[in-house]
Amino acid sequence: MAGGALTFLVGGARSAKSTLAVQLGEHHGGAVHFIATAEPFDDDLRERVARHRAERPQAWTTAEVPVELAAAI
């Protein structure tokens, strides 16, 4: 991501971070590299993660990184 912009969204559970991230990415006009940090540890969260995956455009690069965020960036 050298030379590119970085948008970092943070907030509580169910605070619409994923919805906002998709909206921002769709209007970005360039390549989007999405880093998801949720760790699906129960059925509810597994369902939400699956829904969020489906909402992201296929052309985006996605890394699911629940712990080593700095390394992914």
C-alpha cells in the first residue's frame, strides 16, 4: 500500500463499521485492501462475518487478521 491512503475505522460491536467501510471503499475510486479483524467465536458472529464477506465487492483484496494487525498493514 505504499503511497496510498489509509482509512482506519474503529468502534464498538455493531457500530456499523463494516457498512461504513464498504460505503467508503465503493466511493474510493481505486484499489481497496480490506482488513477484517473480527474473530468469529460464536454462531452469531460467524453469521455476521459471513454477511459482511458477502457485502464486500469481489474485486477487493481482503485479509482476515484478528491479532497481528500491524503486520497486515
